[in-house]
Amino acid sequence: MLVTTLGYLCHDDKVLMLHRIKKKNDINQDKWIGIGGKLEDGETVLACMKRECKEETGLTWKDPVLRAIITFNFKKNPEDELFSELMCLYTGSEYEGSLADCPEGELVWKTWDEIRELNLWKGDLIFLYYMLQNIPLFYMEVNYLGDKLISATLNEKPVDLDDPRWD
């Protein structure tokens, strides 16, 4: 299982989002996501989050707070082997430096209303909603078949995928 970090810096009621448009063969191609990446050998998840923030944004993140643990399960097609990822989600608002060009896409500060209109993974929209509602540390599982979210749980309880908050 792959272990990754995903972080959302907040500033003046906006969230820093990354439009993934620069990497080839990217599962996140043309999606809007947070910043983050894969853990390196011997690295803690917090150190990974800070390193990825610096590499992708040029910013030094001062106060990342662990907000959620997400298990992401994905199959491109039903007959394919399952790909699983454990994501540690962070939020925070204190940083130093200025935004730099990102090698993976375009960085843009967005309001929640703007985020709802972006091309996001549906599971991301759900966990962002709970993170921005200041729900304490939570666990989610999201299961995808291709781009379609087929099921999700929040703290082991099913999430209603037809809830209008996710439209």
C-alpha cells in the first residue's frame, strides 16, 4: 500500500488548490487537488507533508495539523488489480515565503464556493467538506471504479453519495 500526504493551506477564507495539468500519465490529470506526495523511506508523514509543500509551492508550512486518514481504493476496470493508498490529510494556515511555480500544475487560492465548482474527485469534495467544517480527526474510505466513486465510509459509517452537498 502506498502512503502519501495531502495538504490544504488556508488563508483569508481561501484554500490553496493545485490544478494537475503538467505531469504525463497522471491519475490526477486535470483534477484539482491539494499539495502533497509520497513518503520517502525513513520519513515521517509530517516531514513528508512539509517537504512536499516546499517542493510544490516554495512555501515553508509552519503549522500542518493532521485532520484525517483516508484509504483510497481504485480500479480502472472491474477486472483490474486493486490499487490502495493511505493518505494522511493536513490543514493549516501558517507559512513563510512566496508561492513559486509548481512543477505539477497551477496553484490557485480558491473559496469553498469556487472549490465546489472545480473538477475534483468526488471523495475529495466529501472530505474537504468535513475538514472545512472543523470535524475532528476522522477516517474515510473511498472506493473508485475509474473516475466514479462507488462507495465511501466516514468513521466506518456509509456516506450517502447522493447527498446534495456533493453535487
